[in-house]
Amino acid sequence: MQRIAVISAHTSPLAPLGYRETGGMNVYVRELSREMGRRGYLIDVFTRRAEPDGPAVIEASPNVRVVHLQAGPEGIEGRRELYTHLRDFEDDLLAFQRAEGVVYDVIHSHYWLSGLLGLRLRERWGAPLVSMFHTLGELKRRANGGSNEPVARIEVERRVAREADVVVCASEHEKRALVEIYGAPAERIAVVPCGVDLGRFRPLDKEMARRSLGLNGERMILFVGRMEPLKGLDILLGAAAHLDDEPAFRVLVVGGDSLPADGRGNATDEVSHLKGLSAELGIADRVSFTGPVGHDRLPLYYSAADVCVVPSYYESFCLVALEAMACGTPVVASRVGGLSVTVRDGETGYLVSHQAPQPFAERVATLLADEDLRHSFGKTASEAASGFGWGNVAEAIEAIYHRLLASPTDSLTAGPTIER
């Protein structure tokens, strides 16, 4: 049984979703690890200890352990602070490995911080490194008008992209960026689209879902994601302000810090800003901020929605769009990154080329006004998502592992692009 060291330094796959440091990557690491465990691999996921009193090792699923390691003093927050304490994390990881007396056959890193650790561990262990970035700092910086990404991040990404044995990315768009901007060897890049739990995310009866959520008969526009400027929620709010009163609609925003029942008093600065923007636009009575929602309940929200809007300035792939599609809900999304492949324009929803409220409003209004079109798009979306199960992702990753382990000293190629 082969052992895989999965590095997810800055965030745990077991962390609740929707907060500042959690999102699609957490889902990816958790679901892929679970699927690889089912296939007989022994998976240890190494992540930063966030709770000092929590267990050091958690049996997350069969053959999968999540190992919490020390990274700097208690209470540090954010990825930049963690960067300065990566040596602590590495030392604790090596101490765990020695105490367990195990040898890892493959290192699989997620995000740039973990990629740097992966390079160090490869040097120590001689095991091949598979790396995935999930987002790229340079693309974020270009997409969001100079997003404040640290120089160290982009330098590390460039090094990992060039030196990892295989870099996995979710779309051809990301592969081009890795080759053209980061100088990564194209032959060592594997394009493997992300997955979705098709047992959990599937079409549910819309009226049942709405009753479960306490919603009335209004048309529902759904946003799911972290509360950060890159996600473009300001565009959606501006679009909502352009919509006519008929049909009546509500924008439901899922994500961000937990909110008390009255919706006041515990929001992050970004949520406070967005609520203020809603008031300025005159739509505060049409926008509801729910705070984070458990992954098990998200299918209710997707199924209850008439349309899911993903107005991001940048997305490497976007699991939200795929989850919504799997639940039979059409998606209106920015034509950026992996979204341009995930959403089929005019078939499963609409892609909007201009990141501005008016074009989003036009596409949303078209769907809200036409029930037959929503049904047609939703049916096609569900069918399209059926090819993105996590088993498909695991099969592609397993093929990469096999090639690496079969030819550890050869000049490896990542293999063909995996298309869904």
C-alpha cells in the first residue's frame, strides 16, 4: 500500500467552509483524499494546528489521517504570517514521520506555501512531488487591479511551477498561464478538472428545498463564496439594482462570518461594506446575508435557487459553479479562468465577458423571466456535471502517481490532458 504525504499547510480539509481561509481547496483536498483512500492508498494530510486543544491526528475517513502540526506561536493568522514559520511546520512534520517510522512514496502539495514545503521534503526523502496551486498570485494581481499579493508568493509559485515533477491544474487557461507567465515546462503539467460529490449535489424538489429554508415565492438569486473583493459580489449587487421589480426577487448571499439571528453585529469588514452598498443601491430589503452554511445543506440552497451567479474577477475553476450545475441550477458567471470551460454559454447558463452590473443584470433577468429556459438550462447543467465525479479526478491523479512511481528517475511527462 503506497503512502502519500498530502501537504495543505495553511488550511485543514476538515475546516468549516465559507470563511476567509476556507473554500474550494478545502473541499478538493478532503474529497480527493477520501477517494484515494478508497482506492487503497494510505493518505496523511498535514495541516497547521488551528486549535491548541484539538487532537493531533484525526482519522478523517478510511486510510486517511489529518495530522495537525505546529507552525509558529499560537494565534497567528493568515498565510503571510505562516510563510515565516514554515520551518516550524517542516520540523514538526519530520518529527512525526520519524516517530511513525513511515516512508512516503509521493508528496502532493496544495497551494504555494505547501509547494515550497514539498520541494524541501522532496530533497530530504527523494520522493516525487505533485503540486497544485488552486489559485495563482500573478493572475489574481492582474485580475483585480493590483491585488495585494506578496512578491514572495509569486516567486515561490514560479519556482515550484518549474521544479515540481508534475503540476496539476484545473483548466487549459491555468496551464497557459503556468507556461507563458511562470515558465513551467508544458510537458510536466497535467490538466485535471475539479470534481463534485454527485451523491450530495443533485437536483432536489425546488418547493421542498424552499420550504426547508423558509423561503417564500420570490425568485431567488444565489451567491455562494468567501466574502472578499475578488469574488465580485459588488457586481451582483449592482446587477440586482438594475432588475425590475417584476418578478419579485431576493438575493441570498451564503458565506462569510457567522451572523446572529438578527443579521447584525458580527459581520466582517467586507460584509459590512457589502451591506452598506446594498443600502446605497436601494436594495437592502432584497438582499439576505446568511453567513456560512454547512456543506451538507448547500444542495438545498442550490436547488431552491432560480439562478446562481458567480461574478468573480478571477477563478481557476470554481467548485460553486459546478455544484450549482449538479443541482440543476443555471449559472451566470464571469468569462474568466476555468469558468469559461465549466459553464457552457447558452446551454447551462451564461458567460458574461464584461465584469460590470448591467450585462449581468440582462442575463439574470432573461432567466428569471423564462421558466422554460431555466428548466432547459438546469437539465443540461445537471447532465454536464455528471462527468465531474470525484472518482474521475482520482482516476486521473492515480495515473499520475503510477507514472511517477514507475519511472522515478526518467524525464517524466504529465500525460495527456483529462477532459470531461
